[in-house]
Amino acid sequence: MPTSPIVIGLISLTLGIALFALLKGGPAERLGGAMVGANLLLSVFVGSFLPPSVETLFRLTLDGLTALGLLIIAVRYASFWLGGAMLLYAAQFSLHAFYMVMSR
């Protein structure tokens, strides 16, 4: 569990936006908000119980699945903002893969 106030604030902001998308959005926004919220909750809570070597692989897999899910939603609903979110998760996935390969 993160202890930095900045990280906790960003997690709260992301969770709040995901909940807002679930409550006020259309079908595409609800699916996207559910995926982002699930990714956030799984990465914070499950990742804190795993050993560091498994946690890296878990987060890499989770980010890849989230990017793939957002891609499917963006193509299905032709949602512009979900395409942008999918690109951000794809960039995060590639950064995790790079850091894992470079052992950082």
C-alpha cells in the first residue's frame, strides 16, 4: 500500500474518475471506468501482497490486459477518449516491459 501523499491523492483521483464514469457515462464509459477501476484496485491491493519478482510480472500482465480491453471497447464503440486511454495504458505496458527487461 502506498504511503506517499501524492500517490494516495493520484489513486483517489483515478478511482473518483472511474466511479464518475460508472455513474454518469454511457455504455462505453461504464466499461472503461470499470476496467480502469479494477486495474487500479488489483494493482494496489493484490500487488502489495506479492513478492517483488512476481509483482512486476503481475503488473505487466494486468496493464497488458487492460490495454487490450480498452482497445476492444474503443473499437466496438468508436469512442475517442477510450482510444486515448488505451494508448496511455499501452505506453505504461511498454514501460513496464522495458524496465523488466533492463532489470530496473
